[in-house]
Amino acid sequence: MKTFEDYQDEMNPCYKDYDAFKNKSGAVCYIPENAEDLSEAFTYSDLKNEVVAWKQDNEDYFIEHETTLEAVLTNMFETLSWEFPSTFLDQLNY
């Protein structure tokens, strides 16, 4: 099992694994630059839960932009470059 230090060796500035995002829902696919340990690492399932929770308070965003949860999730993963997913989602309202 990989340790946080193992992931840090691969981070520049963040850790992103497209294969894990697309094919391994329980594997770590994203670690933000400022993460302090693996409790702040994200799997596909974690990222999806972030979007599901955000959608509950922002249903109008999905209607207005004629988009789906999966589309927002994929766009979020592809766009994340250092930040936490919640930061990305919060910025969608601006």
C-alpha cells in the first residue's frame, strides 16, 4: 500500500491519476497540493460524493447550464490543478 510520502514523490504540485479516476473508483486519483496526509486524498467515489453534496444546494446550476452530475464531476477532475474539490465547486457559482 502506498504511503502519503510515496504519493508526495509523484506530486507536481498535486497528484492526479486519470486511470484511477476512470477505472478504479476506490483508488486514490487526486491529492491537492496542500494536503497534509492521506485523509485529504480523493478517490473517484470521494469526488463524486463532493459533487452530489454540492448539487443538493445548487440544483439551479445544473438546470441553468443544462449539465449532469457526471459532466460536472469529469470537468472538475480534469480542471483540478492544485486546489481542493470544494474550492473548485464553490467557484462555479461566480
